Amino acid sequence: MAVVLLAAVVCGGRASAQFMPNPEVEALLRENARLREEVFRLRLELNRRHLSKRVVEHAQEKPDPRDETQEVPDPDDVEEQLEAFTEERIVDHASADHSTANPRPEARKTEELGDEAVVEAEELIEPKKPKARWSTRVAVGGNLTGGNVDSYRVNGDLRSTRQSEKHRTSLVLNGDVGQSEGRQTSERMFSSADHRSDFTPYWFTTFGGGYQRNPLAGLDHHVRGSIGIGYYFFKSERVEWALDVGPAYVFEQRAGFDDSHRPSARLGQEFEIRIHDHLKFFQNAEVLTSINNGSYWRLHSEAGIETDITRNLSLRFTGRNRYDAQPSAERRNNDFTLGASMVIRLE
């Protein structure tokens, strides 16, 4: 029995000695943690200085006086925010798990905090840009009469735009149809698809196509394809005015004329101003001139105002004018329509 007790005491002592802390190992772990902490602080400081230098360089760039949306950050303000980021990340790092028994997860945590601080600090200078997405507006209007005169007229308009930092794609489809006492009084359709790419803050390239139909004016089919270069005279959040010019190719079928394929020159113009947060005025025009016969040209233009009723509902008044320099026989040069419609915004 004495031998058994002696053996138990010896084994228990060895087991206790095995789990007793080793002062040398603990000292090495503490020194390792201290060095990692120092590397973390140095890394944040280097990143802060690098980002501060970028802010100063950006502030020294000469802004374009015509661009009202261009904002240059104040170096002092951004410097304070970067300093706050540095202190905040050090606090986060200090509150992280610093268990000396498992240094590897802590080292990974240090790298993650450092990378996160860099990303957030860079967003002070270059905020994340919103993703491009489609914005669609559908407008419907019309009138109906009965009694002495039975008539109706319906008009519709669909506009869809996809806008990114340097690119814009626009789709337009509108038309109207009407009758009075069984006689056709209106049958028009206009559609276009255009893409614009900015290669400087004020210069852009554009290409696209369009289709028109107006049988009552003698225009059975009108197809256009074009490319061009344009310039923004004004470009801000509230005002945009752009002009583009370039070659085009046109195919037409008109009453009283042979089918025609002709090279043309195209001039396009767009203007929009937001008078206040819930009211805007817009106007655009397109002129196509035959290169072979300068006396033949066609104009399509529109202008209107739109006022918001709710976030996704608005009221629009629009006037459209179509002018043909050489109309078909017994047709007038000019067609003008004026209408009102309710607009639903789909985003």
C-alpha cells in the first residue's frame, strides 16, 4: 500500500509540473504580442500618411468652374477623419482577442483590421459610386367625347434610362392614335435608342438609331442610324444642356415618293433644368438633313414640364412638333400635338 501511495504522489507531481506556466515561454509570447501591436500601429500610420498625401494632391488639382457638382475635399477635414479612423481601429484592435495561447488567429485579426481601415479611409477620398441601373417612366393620357361628336384620342410615352458614371443608354417610345366620327385623326409613332459615352467631363461620343411613322402626313416608314460627337454646355445636378453632331444614314418610305436610302447629317440637342425639387422643364430636338439634297430636311422636337405628385407619380404636359421641308402631296409641312399625361416612375 505504501508503494502505491508513493507512486501516485510522484505521478501527480509530474502532471502538475507539466501544466505549470513556463516563465520563459510566457515572456516570448508577450514580446511577440507587443511586436505585433507595434507593427499594427506602424501599418496604420503609413496608410494614413499615404492617404493624406493623396488628399492634398487631389485638393491641388484645378477644378472645372463649369462643373457645379465637382467637390474638392478640404485636406484638414479629411486629415481629422483619417486620424479618427486610426484611433478607432487601434481601439478595435485593443479590444480584440489577444490570447497568448493562440497567436495565429490574432495575427489574422490584425491584418483584417488594418485592411478594413485602409478601405474605409480610401472611401473618404473616393466614395463608392452607385451601381448603374435602369430607371423607367411610363406616361398615359387621352380624351374621350360623346354626344354630338364621338371621338377619342390616346397617347402614351415610355422612357427608360440606364446611367453610370461615364455611360448613358436611353430608350424612348411614344405615340398617339385617335378618331373622330369614325375618321382617323391621329396615328403617330416615334422610337429611339441611343448610347452616350463621356471621354472627358464635357465631351462625349454617341451612337444609336430611331424609327418614325406618321401615315396621315404621308410618312409610312422612317429609319435612322447615326453616330456622333457631342459637348455639354452645362452639366450639373439641376441643369444639363448637350449638343451632338455627326453622320447618319436614313431609309424612308413616303406616299408619292420612291423609297429612298440617303446619307445625312444629324444634329441633336437636349436640355433639362430642375426648377425646384418637384418641377422640371425639358426640351430636345433632332434635325436630319440630306447630304445630297440640302433643301430636304426633317425636324422632330418636343418640350414640356413635369411636376411630381408623389414619389412615383407625376403630371406631365408635353408639346411635340414635326416638320418636313418636302412633305407629300396635299400634306402640310408641320404637325403639332399638345397633351397631358400621368407618369408612373418605375425603378
